[in-house]
Amino acid sequence: MTERRPVGLEVRSEVVLPTNVAPEDANLVADFTPNLIDVGEHHLCPGCGEPIAIRAVMDAIAVLGLADKSMAVFGIGCSTAFSNNLDVEVLQALHGRAPSVATGVIRMRPELAVFTIQGDGDMGNEGLQEVLHAAARGENIVCIMLNNGVFGETGGHLTVTTTIGQRTKNTIEGRDADKHGHPMRIAELIAQIDGVGYVARGAVNDAGNVARTKRMVVEAFASQQAGNGLSFVEILTMCPTGWFIPTEDAPDYLAETIAGTHAVGVLRQEQSEQ
Amino acid sequence: MSSRLVEGSEVVADAMVRAGCRFFAGYPMTPFTEVLEHMASALPEVGGVCINAESELEAVGMVWGAAAAGTRAATGSTGQGLSLMQESIAEASLAGIGFVVLNMARGQGDYFQATRGGGHGDYRTPVLAPWGPAEVGDLVADAFDLADEWRNPVVVIGDYYLAHTWVDLDMSSEVATPRPSPAWALDGSSGGTGAAKLVSPLGTTKQRDGVGYDLAAHYAGCAERREQMTAGIAPRAELTHTDDAEVVLVAYGTMARYADAVVTALRAEGERVGLVRPITLWPFPEDIVAGAAEGSNVVAVYENNAGQMIDDVRISVGKSVPIVGLNGFQTDSSAFGIAPDVTVENLTASVRELLAGAKA
Ligand SMILES: Cc1ncc(C[n+]2csc(CCOP(=O)(O)OP(=O)(O)O)c2C)c(N)n1
Ligand code: SF4
Ligand SMILES: [Mg+2]
């Protein structure tokens, strides 16, 4: 997150809850320490969905016991803030290039659980052909796309997944299909490619969806470990800053606007031969 | 000795495999295509991987990954394809990821692309220029060693002639066992230890150490490493009859073969003409070129382009000796760089003119 320019927001004075320690009165049902994340504190915007999604991914790796045999390949976007904050090995890729970089790794180290983390701008705009080709080649990797429908990092610009009516810096009156084209559904695109093991779309706007998304990521890694080819999990994440709405409105905005176009669910699941 | 007739492209591929290259990715384009074809059949035989990538962007991305995973890896292309790869080549230098890039050019119009790079930022790539298949084996091995030593992309530049010339060559030398994965490379195993490794063009400082990415510090470190690399690579050139030469030719790669033929023939007539053949185009052998130019009457840069290496010769020689460019040849109809007016006869005539001028 380099450019945060809230538009039309009144400045609020409430204290923001720290995210690196549990609130004193919290009724903890699980360990508050995130799995395999070095520093719990982060510098992304309050209300951002990306840290929740990354945590779900790291939890899945911990659950499957893959910490010492996995490798993350990060794209460039707000989530890059986590590429130097994980306790798994990380290879940083350039904007759009993570699937080909992950291909180079998995071909040389086929025993690893290699996974990519990219935004919708990174994967869908800059490097869409990479994930499609990696999928068709049957590369045995897990690709995660954090979909907030904007370039969060540059300040909230239109991406290929931006929904009709969504306001971005370059569709200030809302995305209009006549003027700005139609949104692409990336998970659906990948689900129809032969050579793909698992495809799902989750979201992190409420506790139920977070738990469901975590299960999807576990399924994706399990499929990768079974050698079923490329697994893909798209995760809808809140970006209150890039959506130009109050922080607390973002989860509902996700459910009502973004998920209306990008429906949550499992799209493809190949059973392994074994 | 088991010498046989082989094409230059096969010699290049063979040299890479012998040097321990075990990952190759590329996208067809003449005259790079045949190297890719040879790698596709040679690598699986030694347990390596060759991918016919769907674009040059993806080819260099794959090599980025394979090299970061500790493998000797290479890619390559021709002009346009290499233009597409420049972002990754520039940033690999910042990430400390070394690999070999074959610049199988057509003529010599890509001298600037190879020696300056078309990418962004303060980076450099060493460039080695064999002048024929017989020299390829050593220079390709050197290129991989340099890529390992400096953790930086290294370019080997060839051309249509190098790729397509068939030569009688001994191809029997041993295939080296690939070197072990370097300590910095990734293999997944440091995960969960509290000290998981990171390879990134943004730097390697981790948040758990109390610092995030510090681009200013990282770029300063890269600049220092680049200075060390510049100082640490001995520039190379081959000198032929330059000691008492009135006319000193400077040519690299295929053009140096023409120049060499002309120098040999004119020397037999007693003419004082010599040749400097740069082998490292970066670092450019400035002192060697300057030394050869000293005492001559004119330095003539013979290159199959509109005049590119002549800039480096000017930097090397300064204004002490006049420098002329023998360049700007016709573009052949195939556009593969086989300029019809690049001939021994034409070069001989040009050199005779320069000799006459030098004596006048
Ligand atoms: C080649 C290149 N073009 C543009 C950029 C600038 N840039 C950085 S992040 C980004 C968009 C990120 O959007 P997304 O992938 O959706 O991630 P988000 O920030 O929304 O998490 C852009 C355009 C870049 N880094 N590299
Ligand atoms: S809320 Fe949006 S702009 Fe802020 S860090 Fe998250 S993705 Fe980036
Ligand atoms: Mg985004």
C-alpha cells in the first residue's frame, strides 16, 4: 500500500484496534498468533482483506505440515507487504510474472508445495496469460488470487475484475460496460482448462467465509500434493481505501457488489487417481 | 578424438549442457530457434528440463524461478524477444539471481541491447562474444561461472552465422556434473525455522528483524556489488599484428573473422594492419583497445550495424588517434543480418584506402 488517498471520507477519531495483540476482553477460541507469519502487525489499511487472506493461506500450510517444503512466489501489489514477513521461503516475482517463476521452481523442485500470491491486477491485468498457460501445462502449483476489483496499490484503479457500477479512480462514476468493458471472471476462466486440479472462489468478508476459504486453500494444497496439476483459489478481499467507502462498510459492499459478479463456491475438483 | 560436423547452434546447446545448465526455456525466433530445439532434446537426456515457453516474458520468468531454486539456468532469444525480457533481466540483477542469456542476434544491430541493456535502473550485464563455434564451449562455461560468482545475468552474444555455420569439431569432452545448489538459493527447507530465506529484487531484510524492505539501502548495496563486478571481471580481447600497425581494425564476433582474413592477407603483402577483437563486450577491453591504438594512424571499427561499438572504442581511445566507422551495410532481404556488402573484398578495399591515407 503506497498511495492511500481516501476520497470523500470524513476523518474519524475512534481508536483503531491493534491487530498484533488480542483485545483484552476477547473470548479467544484459537491461538491469536498467526501461523508462519513473523510479525502480526502490518501496515496495510485498516479493514483491508488481504492480511486475512494471507493468514488463511499460511494456516492451511501449517495445518498440512508443509512449512519446510513450501515456497511462496509473490507478485506486486499491496500484499507484497507480506513477502518479507513469512516463515516460509519466499521468492519475489515481478508484476504479473509469478506463475512462470513458480513454474521454474516446481520443475526443478517437484517435491515442494509451490504457491503464488497475486492481486487481481497482477494476475488478471498484467499477466493473465501466465496463469492460463501454467494451468494448461498442468504445472503442479497452487495459485492464489486476491481479488478486490482494484489496483489497491496504485490508489484504486480499474482492473479486469472490477464490477459494473464499481467506482474506481478511472471509472469515477462507476464502471459502465459501454465505456469501460465488462468484468472478467477469472476462476471460471481457469476452471474450464484441462490440466487443472482444483478451482474455488472464497471471500474474507465474514467469519463463515473466512473458515470456508481456509478449507478451500487446504483442498487446493492437498490437490497439489496429490499431483493433480494447478490449483486455483480466488479470494475476494475488502479494499475500503480503493473502493472509497468507510472501512466498516467494506464487508457488506463485498457481499452485495463484488460477490454478485464473482460468486463464492467450488468450481472444479478433480479426484486424484491414488 | 571424435570430431564430427556440427551446426553452431548445437555447439551452443552442447556447451550449456556441459557447463551444467539443467533448465532452459525459450520461444522460437531465428536464429535462436535451433538452440532451443537442441536444448529440448539434450536436456531431458541428462535429467534437465527444457520448456517451450508461451512467450519470452514467461521464458525469462521460468528461468528466474529455476535459478532461484539453485539450478544453472539459461534462456535467450533474438532482438525483439530479448526486448521483451529486459524488465526481468534488469530486476534479476537486483534480486541477485544469476543466469545466462543467449543474445542470438541477426546482424550486430543489438550490440547496444546486449551491452547497455534495455531495462531500467542501474544495472550491468557481462557480455561475452565468441567469434565462432570453436570458442563457444569455453565462453559459455565462463558465462555460467560469472553468473554464479556475481549472481547476475550474463549475456553470450552470437549471430546468424554463429548459429548456422557447420564446423568440424571435437564434441567428446565430458559432461560436468551440475554444481551443488548455492547456499543462498531456495529449496523450501528453511521454512518454519524462524529464519526462512527470501530472494527478492526489493532486498532481503525481513520484518522480524525490525526492518521492512529498505530500497535505498538495497539499491546502494547493489551498486556496490556492481562496482565489484566491474572491477572483478578481467576484460578480454585478442590482438593480431597490432604492435606496428598503421591501421588498427576493431571487430567482434563474425565481423572479426572477415577482419582477420583481411589482416592476414594484407600482412602477407607487408601492409601494417592489425586487429583487436574484443571478447568481453562488457566490461569493454578499454585499455587493450587503447594500447593497440597507440602509435597507429587510424582505428577502424568494423561492425554490421550503423555504428554502435564505435562508441566504446571512442571512450577507450579518446581523441589521440582518428577513429572511423566501417559500418552501415545494406540490410539483406531476409533481415537476418547477412549484409551482402560484408565481404573480404570490400573490407580489403576500405583498408587499402585507409592505408593510403595513413601514408599520405
Ligand atoms: C510492470 C509494472 N507495471 C506497473 C506497476 C505498478 N503497480 C504496482 S502494484 C499495481 C497494481 C496492483 O494491483 P493488484 O494486483 O490488484 O493488487 P492490490 O494492490 O489490489 O492488492 C501496479 C499497477 C508495476 N509494479 N510493474
Ligand atoms: S485496503 Fe486496499 S489500498 Fe489498502 S492495503 Fe488493502 S488492498 Fe491496499
Ligand atoms: Mg487488487
